[in-house]
Amino acid sequence: MRAHFVACVIAGALLAGCGGTKEFAVDVPGGDAERGHAALVAYQCGACHVIAGVAGARGQVGPPLKEFRHRVYIAGRLPNEPTTLIRFIQNPPAMIEDTAMPEVGVSEAQATDMAAYLYRLE
């Protein structure tokens, strides 16, 4: 019985470390989700991503951004944390050299707002 419990704990820890989900709310200090929505539209992020609540956002180049706050990684490589996401949105190739996501001139304030919107998606 004890061996079975230990095996379950180890398996759960391994699964959580290999792409499990975050089950908590993510706060983005200084971010405004409404402005983030507007910025996602203005920068045409939906040309590459499916983004809930953004009209016409049906892109198939990047991953769909549904339930973004529950992801463990950004772009499959970076820890999913607000400061990392903000930096990634601002200049993706500086964070991941071989990313397909381009740098499009998003300011830190706009990236903060975009992150606030993305972390609210269900």
C-alpha cells in the first residue's frame, strides 16, 4: 500500500513538471485586460493565433491562446510567469532565437495589458 502511494506521488510530480496545468489566478500588476484586448486587435495577433473574445482571431501559425493562464510554459520553453510573458510579447526572438513569433514593436505597457488579457482567458 505504501509503495503504491509513493508511486502515485512520484508520477503526479513528474506529470506536473512535464506540462501540467496551473490552477491559480494570475495577476498582472499594472495590466488592464480591456486595453490588452484592444492591443491584441491592433497588432493583429489573431492572424497567427486563435484568441477567445477577439473577433476574427482564427490564425493557425501559433498556438491557440485559450486557457493561457493554465499553461506551464510560454512557447513550450519559458516559465509561464507575467514578467516573462511581457518580455516575450515585446521581443520574442530575444527570448527564443528560433521562434516564429516576430518582434512587432509592442511597448512594455501594451505587453503588460496584453498579458492581463491573456491570463483571464478561459
